[in-house]
Amino acid sequence: MRRVAVALAALALLAGCGSGDSSGTRITSDTLTIYTGLPLRGIHADEGRAVLRGEKLALHDAGGHVGNLEIGLIALDDTDASSGQWAPGVTAANARQAAQNPTTIAYIGDLDSGASAISIPITNEIGVLQVSPLSEYTGLTQPSDKGEPDKYYPSGKRTFARLVPIGGEEAQVLAGWMKSMGIDSVAMAYDGLQEGLGQGSELERALHAAGIEVTDLVRVDPHDGIDDVRGDAADLARANTQAVVYAGATPGAALTLMRAVHERDPGVRFFATDSVATPAFLSGLESAERQVYISSPVLPVAERPPGAQEAAQRYQQLYETPMPPVALYGYEAMRGVLDAIHRAGRHDNDRRAVIDAYLRTSVPGSVLGAYAIDANGDTSSNTFGGFRVENGRLRFERRLNAPTG
């Protein structure tokens, strides 16, 4: 496991002088540790590093302290060295490392919903706040027929929150966007993953609710070869539909499917979430890119409040590179955790008090805009971006808001 230690605090204190009290919630060290689990290798490495830099910038802005408490940050890579993808065993080991450190006050991560589903029960069992910048899978916080979300919270208490709206809201946004373009029928492919609406059911329900007929439904195995995916594409192309929507987070399968359908019918439009929008996917679309529409909760920095542009300037100065929009989620995750420690007052070194403070978050203004976190750990934010693909890159087209109430 690769570990990146961020020297913003005297982390030497972690090994010896800090320990929790007998209740398991209060930390007796003057140094508190925040862990973060991110993809720092592989296809999502750029995204993971940007989120980490955002976290570091927020900690830098706070001077590495909350009151008299020194704050240390330790970054852990949740990917497997051979695959470059997040790995269950590595993710679990990261969460256990954080859980076993008696000075741990919070865990920021993971980015992928499937990874968060692995880490949440581990951090929850010992009562450590976990904040994911990007995990949107609805079942992490909302009831389903799979024993969710209770199975993620063995302690019986909520300890997890996220900064992006739940997947069900993105499904509604995506369906509404299609309907606004006059699309009345779609063929749908899904890969069964927790990321990118990959379970399929939420998006299928949203399409029906929007009055859009699902003419064909195909499950794509994320491990299928090109020939198998092209066979799925042939099935979708025969569905005689106006559009194809891909629900999932397998860029290679999505790319193969979209290009194969495009070859058979160049007029078909394609929709997906940004879970597949890797550089390889975007550049590989070629002539099909003109037909591709991508939804994402990650808006361009220019579409965020003035505080985001100010943070972007400091990011540019610190790292000598423009701030990717996703870095704002790392920044806000860290800022929110630090604020919860501050709002815990004289209980600022008490894990449960910090959790309770975070789950009462109400922010009138932040780099992401105004939002609140409810008792389930969900954000009140409901804004998404609609993107097109141009010259192998995402181009922002419009804001998309999920229905309220």
C-alpha cells in the first residue's frame, strides 16, 4: 500500500502521545489526524490527486490548526498496483489503518461509491466521521431492498456524509434532460456497479416517470471483451430508438458500446454520467462525440460562487497549475470537517461531538455554494451540469436542477 504523509502537522506525535479515552470517542492528544482514501494511481489518478490538493489547500488556509489543536493529514491510495482501479482489500486496509489510529478524528473518502461501501462500516464501527467528496450511490444513506443503508452502519449510528446529491436525483436530472430534447424512447445499458447509476433501477424508474419508453434493456458485464460488448451494441441498435443511455462506471465498455451503435446508426444520441468520462473515453469517441451528452454534479469553477475563483487562484499559486473543478470537493470536504471540529467547541477532540456537528452543517456560502447536510448525511444541493464532448474534452452546456420536495 502506498502512503502519502502530508507534513502539515507534527505527525511524529501520532505514534506515541495520543490515545482515546475509555469511552472511545474523546482523543487526548493535542494533534488530531484526518485520513483520506483516494485513487492516486490508474485511470482516476488525476481526479484523486486534484481532490487531495484541494484538501491540502483547505488545511493550508486554516494554518494546519483548529483552535489549539494541530491537524495532520495522511493520504492513502485505494488502488491496486496492477489494475489501477480501487480495490476492496486495499480500501478496507486503509479504513482499518485510520480506525486503529487513536488520534483519528475523520476520514475523507472514498471517491467511488463501491469503495465507500467498503470503508464506511469500518470507520462507523469505531465512530469516526467519514465524508465522501463524490460518492453518490443512494443506498449508502437511503433505504433499499438490499438491507441498505443499515448494513453500512454496524454501530447503529450515522457517521457518513457526502457532498454530491444522491444518485436518484441525477437519474431524474438525466431523464428530464432527455425529455427536454423531445426524446420519448431510449435503449438502456447498465453494468451493475454502484457508481454512475450502474444498478440501473433508479434510472429506469426516472425514465418511466418522465414519460420516456425504455425500448430495450441490456446488462453489460464490466469484464466482457470487445466482441461481447459489440454484440450488446447490436442489440441496442436494433431497438429502433432515439437515444441510448449508459448507466455505469466502466469507461471501456461504454466507449465500445457507443462507437458500435454509432457505426450502425449515426443519428442516435448517447447519454451517460461522468463516471465514464475519463480522458481515454472522451478522446476515443472520435466522430461519435457529437452525439454524446454527459451529466455531472461537478460544475466548472467559473460556474461556482466567487469563493471558488478565489480558491482557484490560491491553488494556482500553490501548485502552479490550474485548479480542476473536482478539487473544490476536496477543499470543501476538508473545510467542512475543520468547521465541524470548531463548532464542537470544548468537545472539539470528541469524535461523536464532531460527527454530530457535521450532520448539522448549514453553509450559507462555500466554494460549492449554499448547502446543508441532513441527519442522514445527504446534501441539500441539487444542481448538476449538462456537458457535451468537443475535441475529446467535456464542454459545459447548461445547469440541470433536480426536482425539489
